[in-house]
Amino acid sequence: MTGLFGPMLSVLTLLAGLLAAMPGQAAPQHGAYAGPVRVVGDDGGGRLRPRLAEVRQLRASGVRVEIRGDYCLSSCTLYLGAGNVCVRSGTSFGFHGPTYLYEPIRYDRFDYWSRRMAAHYPPELRHWFLSRARFVTHGYVTLSGADLIRMGVPRCRG
């Protein structure tokens, strides 16, 4: 029996040595994000309440949101309030004010929802939205990701 354990011990020792000599997984580059990531792209928007709830959940979880598509329209822009967010400079962002689908919106509701939306934007973008974009109710006012980066939104790496 001892004759069997000698060669097996040698093989195990050899394997342990090979594993120890192998390089480990490279550490993330300085400044790179290593946690869970949600990539958003080519999002035409949607209903405000569900999107606000989704953004609130993303913010609470700390998931990184990377807006990288060709466009991010309407309620998609609320992802800018997800906390850990970045944008691609070439993405086109389309903003407009709140509307109801089948009826006119009263001013008090318009103002309330405009401010709820604007609360998800960095200060310079918030000011621009409240003074200009919220009054657009047909179509969009567009800004590029590069514009948002100049307004303080982080640029996505890579």
C-alpha cells in the first residue's frame, strides 16, 4: 500500500506547485468598477412611475448603470439619477416635459412631475431641464452624452 501513496503524493505535490506558479486573475484597472453592471442602450422611454421605482431600486442596490446605446429618450434619462452612473459621449439623450397620454395635464401636476424628473439630474442639467426641456411636450430636446459629461455626468470607460 505504501508504494501506491508515494507516486500519488508526488503527483499532488506537482499539481500544487503548478497551481501556485500560475498567475492569478488580474486585478481591475485603477478606477475600473468591479461590481454588477446594468448596461442601458437604445431605450425609447416609457411610463414614469415604473421607471422611477426601477431607478430607486438601482440606486439602493449600488448597481452601476452604464448608458451606452445610440439613444436614451424620455424616461430613460431618469437613469441619470441611479447614483453610480456613466454615459457614452456619443449617446443621444432626448428630454421632454411630463404629459398624460389621453388628457391634458393640469399645471400643478405638470410642475410636480417636472420636479420629480429633474431631481434625478445633476444640478446643471436639472436647471436646464426645468428652464427649457420640460416645456417641450411634443418631440424631444436632445443633448449628447458629451454635453452631459460637460455638465458633470461621468464618462463610461472603454
